[in-house]
Amino acid sequence: MSGEDTPKKRDRRIVGLIILLTVIAIIIFVVISIVSNDSSGVLGFTGCRSRQASAISVDEFHFDIGRERMFTYIGNSIAAAGTLGVMVIDNDGLEIFRDSFRMSQPAIRSSGSYYIAFDIGGSAVRVYNDTQLTTLVETDGSVVSASINKNGWFCVVTQDSGISRGIVTVYNSSGSRVYEVRKFTGFVLSAHLSHDNKKLAILNFTDNGSRISLYHNIDTEEEPFELFDRYGGLIIDIMYLPNGDVLAITTKSVFLIDNDGEGIMLYTFADKRLGGYAHDGSFIALHLYDYGVGHQGRLVTLNTDGEILGEISISREIVSMSAVDRSLVVLRNDGALFYNEELKEFPISADNISVAGANRILAISEYLAIATSDNSAVVVRRGEEH
């Protein structure tokens, strides 16, 4: 009789499923709450690339692609994902591409001319190169996250109804499946590919903390990998640097994992609360709150060797920040500010229109940014240095 499906066993399974779904929801909520100030949105890394500062001629972009809009810059145009699909507007404010489909919680990531749009909790994943749809994927499980590298290779994390805690599927630029990993321990949050398409880093949560799995030679049939466990702390984001190291950001520190799988601590902030962060591949900016002192805190920038480049006190709320080309743009509750990597502040152009109501900032270059909201995308320009 021990093998029969009794009502008591069914009740235990139902309770277990409820606990599992609750844990996943709490993890996602905590992570999104921490990184909500990060202009990249859902745990992504757009990479470092040169962007034209003088190309944008308009003051405001207008998108009609539904709600929950997310934005990214792809070199000569702005791409946005919303509940009604994807839309691309060039630097003169003209629509040059549209792909209509439904998403409940849209997200978008870019690297170079490639970008990927996906529906968190849904099944839609679409990859583009400039104004061309290159790959369309309908996943079997629910999409947790997705990322793309500068070569157009991408990976998708899904959660199915089986016993696995997450499935990571790697695709090449043609949309063909290259590699797949099923995790049975810990909940998978994100996965990222190296710039040479050879390595894969997976971030998942375990009962004891966070774990990063590093898979090498994924473009071959070999399957060596290394594990890096970070117990007692919550890793909220990872990304590959151009040299092949993995940069990891936690709620209390920033560290590297080198090509040998060794962890190298760059910076710790145990006495502060992480409010947000930004990175461009060459430096990291951290917004750190003092505990129990309102919006009082600090902005800190450091390079990928752990050297502190700049540090300043802050007393106003920071809504969002974004980094590119060794510069940082910060959206506060009273407007936007530009900084260099050493946190030297630059004035805002007097010709800027109001950014009231904006909840995210996207850096385009050291001179340009876009402040976005559900209804508009306003161009913010840096003024002349005095």
C-alpha cells in the first residue's frame, strides 16, 4: 500500500508545491527590489560599446506598444518592448521597425546590434539584429530570464513543471540549440555567455546561499565545469567581462571569478544597503544607503581591479542610474545628473525638457541619456563644462 497515492500524500505534494512557488516569488521580488534602480532592468548587461553622442536630434521619443515598457539602445536607434510587442525608433524619432505580439511582463536586452525581447513568466522569446527578426522561440516552460552577447548567441532560462529547478538553453546566432543545462538543485535566476561563445555562467539560489556554475567549451561536446559557491550572501547579478572573468554583484559585495574558477573580492559594503548599481564593462557604480538615515548614502565607483575611482555623499533619492563609455548618469527625484567614472559632476543642458514622472534612465553616451516612463522617453543632454 506504500506506493498508493493517498489523500495525505496528495496534500503533502500540494503544500510542497505552494511552498516552492512562494520561495520563487520571494526570491524574484527581493532581487527585483534591489536592482529596480538598475537601468538594465531584469538582470542584464548591455556590454560596453561606443555610442554616437550627436546623432539624436529629437527631444522626446514616442512609443505605442502597450504598457510595462522597457528600453535599450542599439547603436543608431532606440528599441522598446511593451505588452504589445517590440518597436524601434531611429535617432530622428521615426519608427523604423515594429513586431507585434503579446507579452504580459516584457523585457529587452541588447549587445551591439543584437537585442532580445522576452516575456517573463510567459513563453515568447524573439531575437533581432537591427531591424530584422532573426529568431522566434516559444518555450515549453515559463521564461525566467534571457541574455544575448555581441555575436548574437543567446541563452534562455525557463522553469518547467517537472522536478528541475531551471533549464538553461543556449542558442547560436542562427537560432539553433547549442547546449542545454538542467539544474536540480537551487532555483536558476539568470545565465550569461562569454564574448567568445565558449563559456556559460549560471546563477542559481540554493538553501545555503547562491551558486555560480561555470561551463567551459560549450561550443564543443566536452562538458567540464566548475562551481563557485557563495554561501551566506545573495548574488543578484553576474556578467562576463571582455577578458573572460565573471563579475558578480551581491547585496554586500562585488567580486570576480577568474578563468580558473577562483573568487577575487573587489569591494565589500557590509555596513551599507545596496540601492542600485550600474556597469559598462570597465567600471562599476554602486549606490549605497546608510541604514536608517532616509536617503543619506554614498555613490562609489571602482574599476574591475577593485580600485576605488570616486566616492561622494548623497542625500537625495536616486531613482535609477546607468553607465556607458566610462561615464555615469543618475536620475534623482529632482532631475538627472552626469558624472565621469571618477564621479566628477557635469551640468545639465539648460535646453532639457522636464523629466518629471520618469522612473528609469538609460545612458546613450557621456553626453546623452534617455529618461523613460510609461508614457514617454525624454532625451537628456549634458551641458557644457564650465
